Amino acid sequence: MKVDVSNLKARSEEYLPDMIALQKKLTAIPAMGPENGGDGEEEKAKALAQYMEKEELGDIEWLNAPDKRVSCGFRPNLLLRIPGKSTDRSLIIISHMDVVPPGNLSLWDHDPFDMVIMEDRIVGRGVEDNQQGIVCSLHAARILKQLDITPALTVKLLFVADEETGSKKGLQFLLEEHPGLFKKDDLILVPDYGNEDGTMIEVAEKSILWVKVSIKGKQCHASVPQKGKNTLRATAHFIVESENLFKTFPESDPMFRPPASTFEPTKKEPNVENINTIPGEDTVYFDCRILPCYDLETVVDAFQKIAQKIENDFGVVVNISTEMYDQAAAPTPADSPVVVNIARAVKLLRDQEAQACGIGGVTVAAHLRKRHLNVAVWQTITKTAHQPNEYCLLKNMVMDTQVMAYLMMTSKPGVST
Ligand SMILES: [Zn+2]
């Protein structure tokens, strides 16, 4: 369908006071998982369900994941379904209800759970991560209703639990217990990461490999080094050798920032306490972010090869183990309908060129991509998530609502527009 852009912009601006009011209501309900000392998301889910009922936005379903650690006994996942002309293909927008703890309260200028408005922004825990996603998707749905549009695709808004602490009771639970929710050709948007002008559409993630290198030699007095086996020297050589990994795994993909795989030595365990002792034991860690085209097994093998060389050269014993081994899923194709449609919306509504990108971190999209579902992570953000004085710009709420409404209005079966 043809979208009346000026009308869409006007409607979203009219809703700004409502968006702020909903943000304030949600911020006042701290929804934290038990790992973060909270009692889960039930109260926040109730407030959201109430809101959706009042606005008559569609059918609501509670998909509860049992969890004895919280007082109600479950972690709620809410589904709002807005029936479209197509019942077998959906546009799904996934936001999370839980927030992280405020941290050191003295770093906040206000009560983190009593949202304040300051000129161009609202400030409070959760306003950007991830209430911006919740509020924008709900107001996009309100615009759809106000304009009396039946979307071509069924629209599903999912408000999930447990994103900040691993998603086992949230998205992972839904994928395992309610797999019918997601279909191969669905368009899925996770508005939980992005950049300041909305030009970054995250479609790929690197694999993460954390390697622990433990070196055993022989401790002795530093005045007679020939009696020992100095593990700090061996460790230093190991790190220098590891520079060759960039040559062993040279692929580069301009979609990623940075474009190549990275192999960074990070943490080192303390060894001896005094200067005149040669250490007989050292442990060092590497954080590697590997392009999805490489099998992590081959990277571990390359670390083993370095270990053998260091053992031969220094007479030490080198043990390699992995602290994190997360093979990335194949990227969402840059020409898949959800990506193309977001870029089209950003062009039409903001006159900006949005691009498909890869990142070195991991988002919940990984769970979906591992099941071969096409998902785009996109949002316009200030990147203050998890920080004191977390804020959300009012204009970002308005503009992201427009993009989501555009997606609801224009996504259709078979092709992207
Ligand atoms: Zn988040």
C-alpha cells in the first residue's frame, strides 16, 4: 500500500504525550530477574496487558515460563496478535520487559524508577533499554488501528522476559516451547540495538571464543634462572606468536566493524609476589571475535599449534582450554525483506541511507538466526543502556514509531513491499 508519509508523521507526533505517559508508568515498575535481585516481570506485564486491552489493540496471550525463584512462579512473555490478511506469515517485533539494576544510586541525578522529562529526553532505568522498543511498537499498532488498516501480514508484538540474564525464560523458552510462533518467512525486528541516526541495521554477529592459556614451568630464584623454567617469558612469546593468527584467519568482511576477526590477549592471572622470583606458573586469556565464515574448531587448533611451539622452545607445559565457545549463526541476508523494508522506511521517512552491518557482540537475535530465522536488529538510540541517567530522546521514540508503523503497513507476503 501507499503510505501517506505526512499523515504518519503527524499521527506519531500526536502520540508523544501518550508515549511519555506509558514510559513513566513502565519505569515505575522495576522488572528485574532473580539473578539481578528482582522478582521478575509479572507486574510490568500486567500493566502492559491492561494498556493493550484498554486500547483494544488485538488478542493478548500470556506465554509463561515456569520459574520457582519468583513469587508468582513464572516469567511472563506477552504476545499481542493483530490479525492480518495473511495468517501464515507475520511481522514480529520483539522487545524485552526486564531491565538491569540501577547500579550505584549516587551516580543518578534522580530516582531511576521515577522517570523525569528533561527538554528533549526522558531519563530513567529502562527508558531506552528496552521500553523504547515496547512503546514504539505499541504506538505503531495504535496508528494502524486509528487509520483502520488491516495489515497484509499478521503483526505480532512480543514482550519477553529474561533478556538481560540469558533469555532462558524469555526468547529461548518461546523458541523451544512455542516454536509455531516463528515461521521461516516471517519478518522479525528486534529493536534493541542500533546507532544514533538509525542507519545501522544489524544482521550478523561474530563468533565469540574465550581462550585460557595456562603455562606450567619451574619456579626458582631469579639469580639462577638456569635452574627454572620462566613461564612469564614463555607467556610473552605466546602472545607475540598469537599475532600470526591474523594471518592464519585473514578473511575480512566490510559489513563488520572491525571488518576482520580479532584475537586480543586480555586478562592475566597474577603470578609471583616478589621481583626476585622466576614464575613457574602463568595464565593468560584471549578474547577472540571471529567472522562467522570460520569454524571455531580451527581457531582452537591454531592456538594448540602455538602451544606446541612454545612447549618446544621453552620446555614448559601449555594447556589450552575455552571459557566461551559460541559459534555465530549465518547472517541474515542483507536483501531479506525485513532488512530491505527498514532501509526503505529510513530513506522515505528520514532521507538517510541505512545499511546492513555486523557487530562483534551478541544479541538475542543469535537465538533466532541459529534457527534460520531472518531477523534484523534495528533502533535509533543514544547508547545509554545500562548506564546511570539512562535516557531516551523524544524524537527517537517518535521516529522509530513511524518506521515500525511503516513496516506494519507495507510488509506483505512474497516480496518486501
Ligand atoms: Zn536490551
